[in-house]
Amino acid sequence: MLIVSEEACKAVIDRAAAFTAVESVFGAMARGDAYNFPVIREAIGHADALYGFKSGFDRAGMALGVKSGGYWPGNAAKGLTNHQSTIFLFDPDTGQLAALVGGNYLTAMRTAASSSVSIAHLARRDAKVLGMVGAGHQAAFQLRAAAEQRDFERVVAWNFHPDMLPALGKVAEEIGLPFEAVERERLGAEADVIVTITSAHDSLLMRDWVTPGTHVACMGTDTKGKQEVDPALVAAATVFADEVAQSVSIGEAQHAVASGALAESAITPIGAVINGDHPGRTSDDEITLFDGTGVGLQDLAVASVAAKLAEERGEAQVVAL
Ligand code: NAD
């Protein structure tokens, strides 16, 4: 059995590895080769914590396991990350525990890989301006991953807490992109690709602000009641999701579907585009929207690669069962 620490994950998983793992498992999901089990998420009545697990099996990648963890709001005061998770991988042939893998860094990497897979497959080739809505922990990972997918010339950004924007500006500077904090209307008017990654419970981006041809990756909404964009924007877009069942229940599309503005049947799994079974974007004027809700199979996919590489490179601790 392997133990792969957070540090070991950082040493072996880069953006390219995360992208390949996530793209491949989205393809497997759309083919029916991989499926997620129902998600459990509970308020445990201690430390204000939300705890749960996401699990699944990828028959193509032979990844079986569970990500367990959640959100402990008091952690920051203790110098710890509020989101905490660990991934358990099992041998699909025997059920034996194969690896314990730190899940904090991998969660950020697989979430950023998800939106960047959507940009790679759905954004206009000539996209030049990247819009960021959100500037928290995940936003930095999102910005770095998104920036690699097109020849972006600049970044425009907005955040509910403006004091958090300079830190995101530093990330843009590190990757050589001019960065400007702007109002939301201007962000919508100028951006060719928009990534939303906030914990908002209201529309931050209205339909009328977003111009034809934009690709929007909604990444923050992963729970019932959360919301980042105008349901009219979702209804006006061609909508893709990591998993349609999650998109309509806990994802961004939950609101447009509940109001009847969007039919569940109109949402396409992005894996269908990856597999060549759906054309994806069909015109330069189309608004495409990716609802990235975050599925357990993404975690298992990157954790499997991390465990394999860490073992090969002597970064994993080997423990007898
Ligand atoms: P964070 O706490 O570091 O940052 C939160 C962000 O939300 C900041 O930009 C903050 O300014 C903004 N925000 C807070 N309250 C707001 C409000 N009322 N209105 C608008 N914006 C508000 O969190 P993070 O780790 O960066 O995560 C951001 C979001 O992404 C969370 O909602 C998290 O649950 C979600 N998430 C999704 C996935 C996925 O796979 N889809 C994975 C990880 C995290």
C-alpha cells in the first residue's frame, strides 16, 4: 500500500498530467465506461464542518476509490486549509487498499483541469481576453490552467472582495499576462472566455453582459442553492457538463432547469465532445457554457496518476497492509 503525501503530489502532478487524466475520464464517463456513485455530504454538527465522500469506478482507467473530506471553516485560523480531503484507491481486482493520496492539491489541480479541458474543446480558437470572476484559493489554479489553452493577450477580473484581486494579479504577472480589475459589465463585454470560481449564491454575471461567441466555464457551483450566473445566460447558451445528473441537481444549471428555462436533455456531457460524438461549438457566435460541478472520478483519475508516478520516482511511502 502506498502513502502519497501532499508534497509528493505536488512533485509529480503538473497541469499537463492533470489535464490528460481529467480529459480521459470525462471521455470514459460519456462512453459509459466510468460512473460516479451518489455523493454524500453532511453537516456533522461539530466544528461547523461539512463532511462527505465522492466515489466511483473507472473501468477504462481501472480506478476504484473514494475521496473523503469536506470543509472546516475554522481551519484558516489554525493555519490550515479550510477544504480538507484524502483519496483512497482500491485494487479493482481484489478490493485491497492500494493507496492513500493527499487530496488538497489534487482537488485544485483537477478542478482547474476541468475548466481548461472545456476551454480546449469549446472556446473560440481566436480567444484573446480571459475573464476571471473570483479570486480565492482555486482562482489562481484556474487562471494558470486556462491561460495555457489559448493565445490570451490579457486578463480582466472581478471579485466580490476586491482586496483579494491583487494576489490574482500577481499570478497573471508571473505568467506574463497584463491584468486589470474591472466592473462585471465590462468583463462580460470584453472577455472571450470567462471562468467563474466563487462561493456565490446569486447571479454575478447577467445574460445581457456576455457577448456572442463567449465560452463560460462555471466552476464554483457545486451545491444545491449556490449560483454564479444569470439562469437566462445558461438558457441562452449551448450547455455542457462534466456530469449531467450533477449539473441539474447541484451545478449551475440547477436554477435554469428548475425554472423550466432549460431542459435537462439539452445538456451535453463534455465527454461526448472529447470522444467526437458531439461537435461542441458550431459557430463563432454561439455562447458555450461548461457546468463543472466536480465529480469523484476526476479525483480518482489524478490520484491514480499521482500514485503511479510517486511510486516510480520514489516519492511514495510503501506500507505493508
Ligand atoms: P475561497 O474561499 O478561497 O474563495 C471564495 C471566492 O468566492 C472568493 O473569490 C470570494 O471573494 C468569493 N465570494 C465569497 N462570498 C461571495 C459572495 N457572497 N458573492 C460572490 N462571491 C463571493 O474558495 P475556493 O477554494 O477558491 O473555492 C471557490 C468555489 O469553488 C467554492 O464555492 C468551492 O466550493 C468551489 N469548488 C468547486 C469545485 C468543482 O469541482 N466544481 C472544486 C473545488 C471548489
